[in-house]
Amino acid sequence: MSETRPTFGALVLASLAGVVGTKYLLGGALAMVTESVGSSMLVADSIALTVGCGVMLGVVTGGFVDGAVWARFAAIAAFVVVSGLSVSAVLAADPIVLVETVGMGLAVAYLLVRNPIERLEEPDVESEDSASRFGSTLR
């Protein structure tokens, strides 16, 4: 298997997923403790869906930071699911959820065009250029 590493675009997408996921995790935790949580902190007015979306976005964040190959497909699925579940807040013109949904929509469009995880190629070293040919003591 070849090595992978995240590009700058992957780190930007990880930041988006991390911020939105943290908001939903905190929103779900606050909703469990108190009943005065705004609609912008919950997904579809459900605590379980809110926490689930937060965990899902956290996994996507870790995948992008790690440079995992599956992170692109997981991010597309997570962003589409979270945006779909946030339709009621978007239709109510909640500005926070509206900005998040636009950001996730742009992220999905970017991910459909580019893969932000870069595969590193094995270096081709010919025996003529090898250090052992020149008497290197490194063994």
C-alpha cells in the first residue's frame, strides 16, 4: 500500500467538520441537561440525531487529519446527511445553520471534483544512483 497524507484542502475540510461536529456534540449535551437549547444547536429537534451527527462529523475530521483514503467518501455522506437533516432550520432562515449548510454544500462540490488526500509515490532509485554503489557506510 502506498502512503497518504492530507493536503491543505483536507485540513480545511477537517476544520469545517470539526467545528460543526463539536457544535452538535455540545448542543446535544446541553439539550440533555437543559431544555432551553436553540434550534440552531439541534438537528431535526432530536437529541439522538444531534449527537449522532456530531460523532459522524468527528470521525470525518479524524479521517481527514490522518490522511485516510475513505475520508473523502465519508465526508460526502456525512455532509449530505447533516444538510438533509437541517432542512427545517434552513427553511426557518436560521443564519448559523444556513451558513453551515452552504459551507457543507460547497465542501461536497469540492469533494466531487478533487480528492484532498494525496498518495505518495515510492521513489524510484536506480542502482546507478544508489549510495551503496559509491561506497556508503550506511547499512
